[in-house]
Amino acid sequence: MLPKLLLIEDNPSISKIQRHVALRIGYHVDVADSLAAAIDLIEVNDYFCAVVDYVLPDAPGGEAIPLTIGASIPTIVMTGKLDDKTRDTVMRYPVVDYITKESRQAYLYLETQLKRLPRNEDVRVLIVDDSKNTRNYIKNLLLRHKYLIAQASDGEMALEQLEKFDDIKVIITDNEMPNMNGTALTSKIREKFNSEDKVIIGISGTDDNRVSANFLKNGADDYLRKPFYPEEFYCRVSQNLDMQENIATIRRQANSDYLTGLPNRRYFFEQASNLLKRQKFAHQVAMLDIDHFKAVNDNYGHDAGDLVLKEVSRLFDTMFGKEHLIARLGGEEFAVLFKDEQHENNQRLLDQFRDTVSQLEINHQQETLKVTISIGAIVQDTQNIDELLKPADIYLYQAKEQGRNRLIIGS
């Protein structure tokens, strides 16, 4: 279901731009050109967030802001006024942000905020501070932006929270705390997690510049001195999360096959080596190959071949990708390394996959394409992935030699 956005704006040209931005992101948009119209819409709709003009014909002093805030709607204020009095009036309310309508950049910034709000619902932030008032203040700032919250009163409790919540992506930690201070906590976290896994933002009320340096040297990504402006706080959190997500995207692209989206050969070998070292039991691996794939390309064209690869990969990911290590090794060849010792169950799953592929009907232009797949598998106690794949490849070759569309399990 699309999130609902309420635009309160009396200028048709501006509301048109705002609506275009929101629709492009994926919001369902309602537009109110007055306070009265906004009241009517709020009475019959639940809104994910609102973008509110400061000056309206029937609300010239920002009266629409307490309307949406009072209805528990996260609110972004857009205003053409730049004076301090307007800013102070806006910031008396727990708004998500305020944006001045002074340039094209304002609408790019609005787009950034509207994109991030839905994503924030999956981001947990750990607040670490021995002051309950400070924790509550930061918590309330973060809740405006729909973040999930975890809290700790010192470094030792923070480490317990990290064990409890595996979805913590940001740690905001004070330095001056009992038991374990912020810089020691930062160093401890970095023993296990890098910046791609957890963002750490240090905070402190001290005037000692060495504190910020110590935080950064111990692995923090950023630092804020208390008291800080809410706008600066939000920008620092958002920018660090954006950087974390950009790095994750680059990593995902480096580890994924460009055509199918499956993990690629490089990722498979890297993860398989780590898995075999951690899990001390006999593992099962399977090599899978689409039968007569060259004939598909020759007879129907490479776009048909690509479609076959995508459809088989989609099924492959659905049946194996959630629990086991899979990859497209190259061309029409795939591999799966099972992460458990349920060898008989895994063999049945492999044969079920083979049978399901044989029943696939792939529509391409005016043709219905059908393919089969051959599988070779082996169970062996080794920490070397090559020692698993080589015999599995031999049994795959035997499956091809014996008529294709079959599974051969080696011993």
C-alpha cells in the first residue's frame, strides 16, 4: 500500500512541483489549498507525513503546523520566509524539518527527506547516555523521523543492546559515562563492526577538542558537541546513513551478477571459504547447468537466452537463496552450498528444483520456451571449496552424459 502524503499549499505552481516529486518517489498524494480543506482531509484519512506551507489564506501565521502535529502526522514545513522569527515559530513544534522555497535545491532536499522517511522505519538507532533527559531528548528528535529506538545508560549496557537488536545501524554515544565511556565503547564496537555495518556518532558537552579527536581515532564516523541544533543533528544522522547505504549498494553491485541479481562467482568463493572454516561438518554442494542453453541462444537469440537465465535464477533464488549460499558461476552454470547437514532433505529439494524447471513455460515474443537442468552434487568433509566443487562438476558432467534433466549424487 502506498504511503499517503498530505500537501497543504495554496500556490498551484508550487503544489504541482511538490506533488510531482512525491509521486515520483511512490506516495499517494492529497492536496489542500487552505487550512479548512486540510482539516476536512485529515478527518477522513490517515497520513504518513505532511508537507505544510507556512502562510495560507486562512492561516497566515503558520496555524497549519499545529494542525498536522496535533494529528500525529510527521510534518515538513516549506516557507518563503527566511527571517529568524519565522524559524523560531516553526521550531517550537516537533517538525521533521523546515525548507525555504528559495531555489531548485529546496525541492531536491524535499525529495531526499520524503525518500528517507519510509526507509527510517527499518533503521534502529541506539542512544547511549547516562542522562535520562538527554536520552529522551534525542529519542524524541529521532521519533519525528520514524526511526526505531534502543537505549543504554552506559557502554556495557550498549554492548548488551547490540547483542539484543541486530537491526541497529546507528549508535549515538555520549563520552562521559560510568563503567565504560564513549570512546572506549566506540573502540569495542569497532572490534566487531566496521562503518559499513554500524555508524557511530560521538557526542559530548565538553569544550576539550581532544574528545572529538579521540572519538574519531577510535573509529567514530562523526562527532557533535552538545547542545546541538536539531537541523545539524538530523543532517549528520542522515548523511552518515546515506554514506552507509551507498557503500552497501557498491558492495552489493560488486558481489552480484549483473543480469540475474544472484550472488556472483567472487562472492560465492569468498563466503564459501568462510562458511567451511566456521562449520565443522561434512557439507553438500551442487553444481547446476541449464541443458542445451547454446541452442536457445542460437535458435531464439540472446535476449531469449537472457530471459531463460532470469527465470531460472528467480526460481533458484526462491528455492535456495533464503537459507543457503547460492551463485551464478558464469554462463548457464549455478552452484549451491548447503549450510546444514540435512543432506537427504537437500537432495529432495534439488530434485524438486530440477522437476520445477522442467515444467517452466517461458514466454518470449510468440514462442513458449521450455528448458531442463542437470545437477551434480557431493557430500564431503573439507574446508576447501574447490575440493567440493570439482567432484560435483564431475557428477554434473555424468548427468549430462546420461541424458540430461537429472540429478546425480556422488559419494
